Amino acid sequence: MKICYFTILILFFSCSQSVEKNCFTNRRDQVFEVYKEQKPYTVKQILNKKVDYLEITSLKKYRSFRQDSVESFTHAGSEVYEKMEKRLESQFKVFREKFSDQFAFYSSQQVGNVLYGLGRNRLGFWLLTIENEKPKAYFLGLSFSHYYINEIQELPIIKDGFLQFEGSLVKIVKVGGLPGYDDYSAMEDGKLFKMSLKDVTKDSDHDGYNDIFEKSFGLNQMDKDTDGDGINDFEDMNPLFKSEKNKFTQLYELLQPNNGMINMKKLHYTFQIYETDCDYFHQINPEARVLFVSEDKNKQTPYLRITDVTDRNISKIQTNDKDPNIFYIYVSGSGFTNDYAAEYIKGKWMLKDLGGTVS
Ligand SMILES: [Ca+2]
Ligand SMILES: [Ca+2]
Ligand SMILES: [Ca+2]
């Protein structure tokens, strides 16, 4: 019995210690993890580490990355661009109605009574389907750090039970002096990315998210309810962690973006992704879907290790040596930080906006 008590005591101690370390600091320069730039993969590394359901072949005739990206993005206002916009608008009208603004839409194709499309959002590329008026999205697990898919494609996107996308192998080039701004450079053009529809649409636990999505973001693909809180992954606004209600979860909830009148519950494919190991942050009950990435590279999924899916972060809580009721906390995005002083008075947080910095 004594041993048992002792183990519990150690467990309790190490746990509360990690909350302290992962959630609090008394130094401004330690509130955020230090960003470490990674070396981009070579073509050989991309091919060696590619997911096994993906087949890559070379095309004889193709649109280069340069041609496709220049024509698609930089001619805004030109006649060609306007024609393309019009075409896209009518082509993707149905997708926009069914998926609202959750994706940028690419190619589409009707096969039998299923309408297929390719979508992209902050998380990556998705196969979209509309069948009997019902929209569904399946994550492809192709990191935009490595794969560029052409906006314009001559070949059909669905053929003989396979998805096929034309594109290039790319690397991200950080643009100096413009924080948070990435540019791409093609390493090899003329690729055909092929995956079977069977592999992509596989949803082993039938919770509404395909296996590739769950694996990529650390959800359990064999369990409908990853965090065991009684809410299925597809309906859970915070599917990775059980929500709790306490002083510090409330502080993190207050700092969530305001989505106005939009009902975020219906947007099953829109997530705010944060990189943090702080339990209080993990335990929030948010209005918009959240997913969390560990700060520790070794604990991240292979997909998240190579793909930067965060565009916003909330810092650790900075304590104040002189006044234990006052804390500082920082929200950061690409190129800006917003500073807040937070005071806990009679069970409620008073937030004071201290301004911020733009870098
Ligand atoms: Ca699933
Ligand atoms: Ca699941
Ligand atoms: Ca759940």
C-alpha cells in the first residue's frame, strides 16, 4: 500500500510540474517556442518518405509549375483571369453551396451520380464528393511543403477507381524580410500523383473523417471518440482532448478568434490549429474547431512534422513576480503579436489590450 501511495505521489508531482512548465513562464522571451527553420527535402527524400498509398509517375506532356502557378495567380484583373474566374465560378457553384468557404476549389468531374472535386485549405488537399446532395471531404495527406497540384488539368481527375492529379514536386523558400511569407520553387515538374479511391475514402471507425485525416492529425482512426468525452470526433469541437472548465481554460477560450454569427459547428473541415503542450490550452471548449500539435517534433505525426498548418498561436502564460493575480499572454500570427494583460477578479478575467508589435 505504501508503494502505491508513493507512485501516485510521484505521478501527481510530475504531472503538475509539466503543467507548470508547459503553461507558465516568468520570462517574456520564453512565452513562445523558438522557431527553428528546417532544411527543405530533396526530391530523393520526398520520394523515400512518401506515403505508401501514393504512386508518382512522370508525364511526357505537362504544364510546368511556373506556367500553372503564374497563369492561375498573378494575372488578376487581366482578361484571361476574368474568363477563368467566370468559368471557375460556374464550375464550382455547387461545391461552394455545399462546403461554404471551407476550401479553395480546383478541378471537378462528374462520374455516375457522384460529383468529385479537389479542394485545398490550411490543412492540405482534400477530395470532395457530392452524392445525393450530401457533401463529404476526404483528406489526401499530401503536404503542400512537397506537392504542388496544378490548378488546370487536362486529364480527368478520376479514372478507373483512381484519383490522378498533375503537378510538381516543390520546396518552400522562405522570403527574407517578410516574416510568415513563403514562396515555392519547383524541383521536378511533370508528375502524376495517383491514389486509389478505396484508400482515400477509407473510414475504418465510420465517424465521418477518413483514416488519412485522422492519422495525419493524431486522431484515432479506430475509435469514433478519440478523447472519450462521449462526443464523436466528427461532432467534437475539440476532438483530441477532453474539455475542462477552470480559470486558465477560460483565459485561453477568451483569446479564441471571434467568428461572429457563423455557426462553426457545421464546418467540419475548418480547424484552428495551435502548437502547444499546455494542458489548460488543450482543455478548452471552443466555438470553432481546434486541433493541437505538440511542440516536441518527436511527438508530432509525420504529416505535421513537414507541414506548417498553424497560422495563429497563443503563448504560454507569463506570470508577474510582483502581483500573482496579473498575467501576460500573447497572440501571434504571421508578422504580428498582440499583447494582453489579464487580471482575474471575482471569478472573471479582465483582459487589457496592451497593443502589439508588427514585424
Ligand atoms: Ca474515421
Ligand atoms: Ca476517429
Ligand atoms: Ca470526443
